[in-house]
Amino acid sequence: MNLYYRKADEILPPELIEEIYKYFRGGCLYVSHRKRVSRIKRNLEIIGMRREGKTITEIAERFLITRRAVRYILQKAEGKSAAPRSKKPKTENPSSNKRS
């Protein structure tokens, strides 16, 4: 990640700095890029729609993303790994139990 630091008093108006001090008293403060913030908002809306009972397809069509992307977002929100689902365990083949 390419981070660079700027002094707040060199780029922000004094009123805004005073407002920030109400919540953060000093140190390094990271401000995300707008694209990341909008993606977080979108993902929260996706989670909310799913909780309201919307289907994966409805959500995907609403946000113009794939159903796979919707499932991935929901899995991450649930704290699960986004790894592909494992296949069903193989059942033992009855013909393999024959005596030689």
C-alpha cells in the first residue's frame, strides 16, 4: 500500500481540525480513498438487502455485479472464508468391498 503523510494544518481549514480533535486527539489518522468508502457502503447495503430476504440474483442485478461477487461479500460479512464450497464427500463404492 502506498501511503504518504501530510500535516493536517497544511491542508485542512482550522474549523475542520477543531472538529476532528473532538474525536481524535493526535497520532496518525488514516483516511480511505473515496472508492474504498463507497465499496464499504455498497457492501453494507448488499448485506441489508439479503437480511430483508432479497435473492442473490436480485442483489447482483441491482448492483451490476455477479452472483459470485454477492456470495463472496456475504461470506466475508459472516466471517467465513470465501473459499469455494467443498464437494460432497465420496461415498464408498459397494463394488470395492468385493473379496478377491
